[in-house]
Amino acid sequence: MNKCGKKPRLSGFSLVELLMALMVTGIILTAVVTLAFALNAAYDNTSDISEKQARIRYVTLNISELIGHSKLVCADFTDLAGDLVIWRKDDNGDNKINISEIVYIETGYDGSYLRLLQFYPASQGEDVNISLGWIQWWYYKNMLTYRYPKLRTTLLETCEGMEIVLDKAPPYTTFVNIKFNIEEDSQLRTYQIGTQLRCWAGNLIGNPFTLVTDDD
């Protein structure tokens, strides 16, 4: 008691004040947690888009180099099984197509991926020549797959609407355009890879199904 005989008044928070403080604190914490989740989701989304963009740049560079330096587009099976067959390079300079010199650009029946299929000689000296007419028959791919070692390289997957458009039918193709859709930020975005055959060996074409070894 004080000198006047009265009890001192104790300072503190009332129950109502405490409840109000808890409510305000809860609101602030909820806002902070919501903001943290939003920032994390935005970071994940940005990271996913950046990764896809980097992959598309990588694919564009590789496909442009592959097609740009190729000799001929040998066959177009894109309507049947999504395959385009190219003679990528004349490695031994014999003006003939060898097993190890062809590449299948595969997009699948539903155009959902972009993949390369290459073959290697089964043994030394077995890198045999093949004709354009031989390549034109679709079922020979199964024979190649069965007989020769192969390498499949996936460049893009989970695409939509992959489509290959040629300016002319093989082997007179000189421009290849590959179109596809990629989902980014919940939206489908369309990309294109257009490439000119800078090393086109049209001088070797005898008729649509043969090559001439002497281009004089």
C-alpha cells in the first residue's frame, strides 16, 4: 500500500488487448508465409523457363549445324512415323552414302519429342554403301536397327505438335523447318528451327533414287 492507504495500480494488457495482438500477429505471419510461397513458386517457374530456354538454344544450335552441313535429305517419313533421314556428311569422300553417315531425325508418331538415331559399322570394313532407293523403303530401318550398333540421342522431350516441313521432296530438299510447342508458364509457346542445307550435294543426284559418283 502507498502512503494514502491505496493499493498500487498494476500496469499490463487486458484480455481484449492480448487477443487483438494475437490477431494482428496471425495476420502478419499469414501474409509473410503467403509471400514466401509466392516468391518460391515464382523462382521455381523462372528456373523452369530458364532451363527450357537453355535447352531450346542448345537444340537449335545442334540441329542447325547438323542439317546445315548435311549433304542430302534422303527420305521423309514424317507422315508415317515422324522420321526424317539425312546424309549428314561424306566422311570418306567417296560420294556414296554409308551406314555410319546417315542420321534419322525422329519426332515420334505424336510429335512429342526430338531425337537423333545414328548407326555404326558392326565391324571394321562393314560400313557399306546404301542407295537413296534403299533408304526410301521404311522397313529397312528395322533391318538397320537389328544389324548395326545404334545410338539414340534425345534432344527434346515432352513437346507437342512437333512438325517437320520441307521446301521440296527429298532428295531435292534444300530447306528444313522444324516447328514444335513447349509449355512455359502454363502456356504453349511455338518455336521454329529453320535451316538451309549449305552443303547440299545436288550435283550428285542422278535421279531421285540414285547418286552419281563422278560430279563432272
